[in-house]
Amino acid sequence: MRRYWQAVMHPKWAWDVGLNGRPHDLGNISAYLGKPTGLEDYIGWLANNFDPSISWKDLEWIREFWDGPMVIKGILDPEDARDAVRFGADAASKRAM
């Protein structure tokens, strides 16, 4: 049902991706990929460019350099939400905004 509402609310996207088969586009990393051919290109880039050892302590480090609002997205566990705020986030969101 969620996908249905996404398609209704974003008809151009639904037409391009759902009906024409265009690859999903992650706009914030597309410039680094050149011309991706599919989702596996994005997954490969993410695997090669993100450090899996990142921790809440890294959030404290980021906060040293950034004094603007900081929202952590994708928090699923209440304890993680508390940790996000404890380590410097202004807010936490269960899903992407």
C-alpha cells in the first residue's frame, strides 16, 4: 500500500522508474558514479565509501565542526534515538524525511 501512495504522489517518478525501467537515482551520489546502470552500482559505491565502524562517538566529532541543526534519520530503536540526542543530534527521525 505504501508503494501505491508513493506512485500516486510522484507520478513522474512512477512513470520513469516503474513503467520505463529507469534506474533509481540517488541524487546525492550520482555525480560521483558517472553513468550508473542499476541499483548494484549504487550499492557497490556505498559499500566502498562508507566506513562500517562508524559509531556514536563520530557524531560527537561531527558536532565539533558543525553547530547547525543535526537530525539523524533512520532511527528504529528508542535507545538509538536517545543515543543520537545524547551524542549531539538535535532530533532523530524514524524514517527519511
